[in-house]
Amino acid sequence: ALAKQLGNVSIGSHSIVFTPRPALKLTELSVGRSLRVREVVAQPAWSTLFGRSASIELLALREATLGATDVVALLQSGALPLAPKELRTDRMTLVASRLDLDGMAAVPLSGDLSYAPNGKLERATLSLDDGRVLATVVASTVELSARNWSTPTEPSVTFERLDASGNLEGSRLVLDRVEAILHDGLVK
């Protein structure tokens, strides 16, 4: 049933790490068509090690390639579709990763996401395009800020400054405020 839900899943290797903290380490993880991760490190909460409720204190994804739907899943449900709902994730980090936008250039991505005990997103800070675009998400409220950023489209549009705010509504981002400066301040 899980394979049907996720599509093809492959893992290059897996191991248990004991220092500096116990963790499960996976390499070369591939899920479905869009999610690829060079290294996953899952550090369980100490209570999990002693048989209490199962939770991951920190899930670190290094050199991940995520599609837009994967990022939406992180922001909506508190996890990638890799584990049963009973396994809660408290915090997730994305390091040296990439956002793969269909038909456009992949964009460098890093982030830190925190989740409430019920699995809902509390706060996410995402950095795109080597810090030129910053997104902060608190619950479903989104604040975007970009400086000297060019869109990954052809033709490209370069924003000297872009500030926007809005809300996540399901899988859609609805912006209610957008302020931009481009072309040396000629367009505002």
C-alpha cells in the first residue's frame, strides 16, 4: 500500500549512527519522480528510544532535490510522504538542496521547518537562490522578500526588490500584497 502511495522508492544504503547522537542515516534516497536526497539523517527523540511515543526530533535532508509539490507537502502536512502519520517530526532542515521547478532551472534551496505536536507547521524559513529570496511561513501566513533576484524563467525578469505577503490556501499561495522595484527603479 505504501509503495502504491509513494511510487518507486529506493535507498542506496542505510545505517544506524551512535555518535554524537543516535540516528538513522539513509543515502541516495529516491521517492517517486521528483524527490531525490543524497543523505537523510533522522534523529529520534530520546523518548522514542525508550519505547514511548515515536517522534523524530530532527530530520536533516542534505543535497535534496524537491519538486514544488514536495515543498507544499512539507508546508501543509508536516512531513514528506515517507512515514506513517504516527511518526511525528519536530524539526526538519534542508541543506545544500535544490527546488526543481518543472521546465525551469533548478533553484538552490535551504531551510529550517518546525512543527507542532499535532504535525502542523509552526514556522518555516526557506532561502532560495543562494539567499536572494527569503520566505517565512508562520502557520499559513507567508512573507516573501527578494533582493537582486532574477526569475528562473526565459526570458528572465530581474527584481531589485520584491516584497510580498499572503496565505497558503491548500496547495495555492494567495498573495494579498506585492511590492516590486525593477529596471533600475523605473518600474515600481
